Amino acid sequence: MTTDVLMPVITEAGEDAVVTAWFVDEGGSVAEDQLLAEVQAEKVSSEVRAPVAGRVYGLVAINEPVPQGSPICRIEETGAPKEPTATPEPRVVRASPAAKRLARELGIDLTTVRGSGPGGRITEADVRAAAPEVGEERTGFRAVIARRLRESLRETAPVTLFRTEAIGDVPTEGFTARVLAAAARALRRHPRLNGTRDGDRFVPADEPVVAVAVQTDDGLVAPIVPGAATGTLPEVEAALEEVARRARERRLTTEDLTGATFTVTNLGPYGIDGFTPIIDPPQLAILGVGAIRTRPGFDRSGSLVPVREVTFSLTFDHAFVDGAPAAAFLGDVVVELRHLAGS
């Protein structure tokens, strides 16, 4: 009897995930509940264990995108008729713990690496030598990210509005958290931006669920910041620090990465003013935040004064949201930002 082993549904059925490490060999024997593989989708890791005992065949390649819910290998239960083809004897991979960890991070199949250590043991240097050279075809999560970005541009009608606004005495410290809280509160007055799309259908959300873009060693990820619409500013700042830390430590869960209705991305720390952020489907909008600049200006009496300002870049799906409501939303974000500064 043959049993298919499926890629677990980590984020959403049908979306791509990848196997980052196999702990068995083609044709190798496994016991029930034995660890078979480590898989990942949208930076969320999961383990796959054997549902039955038997021999494993048809292992998909490391970092090859596989739809969640689809087979990644099959197990022929012990006693079942064997395929008439010869199968290789299982090979024990001898590698240091550091080499195994690095292989998982880089998506390297250790069975393809020749070890240079004592007795053929695989070292970190061996894994690094087996890593793809810069310029090779994107695999793994870079490929997943690339497909999602292309999907967004292909299936939406993106328009970006820019608004440069004086922010007065709004503190620079914790500015991203302030924008998150301001956007979440403004979304309550603009329900058309607070939702998702299902094909050509608009799906409204009961409450704003705001995510933040975080750059990690593996690429960009956008976890949800809990309580952005309801928490106090210190609570939002603490929640932001927590999810950003877990993102960089690769400890995000499926719940962290699913269900957002809006995203904020801040490139201000990199000296960027305005840019065109790409919508994270199935969301309908994303707010970009630029650098805080100080320029000369005039007060009401005509005196020369320093003016602190920032450029906001709102990309929205014009198929669901019109320009005027999007512009009004940007204005309300600024209002909420100033209100938070005075609270």
C-alpha cells in the first residue's frame, strides 16, 4: 500500500511552500512518526513526519516550490510489493550540527555535498562551497517572493499617491509604530481600504489588521502587529519590536502572517523619500513611509523656521478603491499621527 505524504497547509492551500531539508534518503526505511522533512512557507517553518512505516520514494527537490496540500513524497508500507526498479541503499549523512543548521538556512541538500572533514564528515565550509553562486536562478523563498510580487502587479490595478506633510513635533523615536497606529485608526473611517479581495469580490474586514514589512536575512516578510488599532502607543511599540525580533529569528507562526488587511513599510531609515510599494495580495493597499527631513519654511508671521516633514506613499488597487477616498485616507493618517503626538 502506498501513502502520499503531503506538503502541510501552512498559510493557504494551493500557495507554494518548499522543502528546506530532508532527513531521509530516497528508498530509505522510516518508522511511523519519524521526522521526514522541514518545510517552509512565507518564513513559517513546519516539520513533516511519516504517517506510516515503510520505504520513502519520490522526494521532491530541496527548494522546489510545491503547492501546499500536494504530495512531497510517498511511502510504500512494509510488506507492500516493491517497484521493479533498483533503489539505492539509504546513506547516512555525517555532518556537524553547525553544517546542518547552515544547510537548512541556505536550502542545501546535504546528500549532494561531499564532506572534507574526518571520515567524510560535512563541515560548514563544505556547505558554503555548495551554495549557489550569486546570479544563479532564484530558488526557494526568493522565488516565492518573486511570484507573489508578479501576482500583485498582474492581478491589481496599482496606483500610488504621494503626500509630503509637515509633522511638527512628532517624535522620531518609534515613528514606525506611530504610523502603524495612525493608519489602523484611520482605516476605521475608510472601510473600503480595510478589506481584501476574493477574485473580483470585495471582502470587508470587521477591524483593521495591520502588518509591517520587516527585512530579514531571508528576504522581506510582513507580520501582523497585534493591537495596532486598539492599543496604546507604548503597547503598539512593544508589539512591533516583538514581531520584528521574531521575524529576524525565524520564529513567526502562520497566525503572524495571515489575515492582515493593510501593510505599512518604512524605508525612511535608508534615506528614501517617496517610493512605490507593492500591494501584498489579497490586501488592497499598502502605505510607504519616507525619511523625516528638515527644510526651511515660514511660520504664520512670515519668520523663517525649520520644518520637519515626511513623504507618505500610498499604493492602492484602483479596481476596488477610487483616488479621492484614498487621498482622504492619507489625510486622516496625518491627522491621527498628530493626535497621537499630543496624547
